[in-house]
Amino acid sequence: MRTRVRGWRWRHNPLRRRSDVVEAWATLVVAVLLLVAAPLAGALAGQWAHDDARTVAARLQADRHRVRAEVVGRMPPALPSAEGGRQQTVRATVRWTPPGEPARTAPARVPAGTRHGQTVDVWFDARGHNVAPPPNSTMVWQQTLTMGVCVAGGTAATVLLGHALVRRLAMRRRLGEWEREWARTEPQWSRRRPA
């Protein structure tokens, strides 16, 4: 004879306790939250991050401009890079000529290994300070995906932590019920008198 074990917490039976029903409902809620709420939270956070990053990128794009400049200053020696995959830069003096204006010279960050007389792209803000290039679409999407994944992961972790707490409380209650029932049953089973 084969016994049905699957779904025993949902069916009425003499072994099912209230804590079993609570745990079964908690598991169902956790499954729905992990499959629906976590991805939805990640998508909403990603959309917000994307809109925000695009706004910042557009503002920086309007404030910054790229110029083709010639390296005219003495180049410092390139130091060994401790930075991961980022290109090492050094400070050098560059010169460029804006259309209809006299030539300008300014210090700027240029890629390490650039030689005197080479032409490089450098970015300046409206005040004429050398700045990093504005974020491009790849950087915007990286921020979007990072924010979405982090929020979805954080939501999932919070849901799983809450589920672990519910299971712990249900187990504590279940063990208390078993202890009380054993205190009633054990004297009959062992034929000893209660103290």
C-alpha cells in the first residue's frame, strides 16, 4: 500500500498541526514573492536607475566637450598600474585650437604611454577644467543592470530571511507542542506515575 506524502500539510489529517499549516502558507507566499515580487522590484529599480543615469549623462554631455589636442608638455614616466582593467592616465600639457579662436594650452589627463607630439582626445567642462568623459550608453546600461540585480537580490534575500524566521518560530512552536503531548503520553507509555 502506497501512502501519499506530498501536500500533507494542506490535507486534513490527525498529524497536521497549526504550525504545519502556517509553514505551508509561508512557503507558498515565499515562492510567489521570489517569482514575482523580487524580479518586479529589480525591474522597477532598474527603470528608475536607467532614467536617472540617462538624465545625468545628458546633463554631463551638455556641460562637457571633447577636443583633439596635441601633447606639448614633457610626459612623466608611466608608473606600474595597480588599477584593474582601467587604462592608466598621466597628467600632461596639451594644446588645441578652437574654431575661430587662438590656440589654448591646458593640463589634462592623457593615456599613459602617449608621446610628445601625439594627438589625443581630451574632455573639458564649460569652465575649461579637464574632466572625465561623460557616461556613454554602455555605462548607463551597466548602472541600470547593477541596480536592478542588486535590488532583486536584496528583495530575495529579505524574503528568504523572513521565511527562515517563520520556519524557526514554527519549529519552536511545534517542539513545544510535542513536549507538552509527550508529557501527557509518556506516563501511559512507560507505566510510571507523573511527578
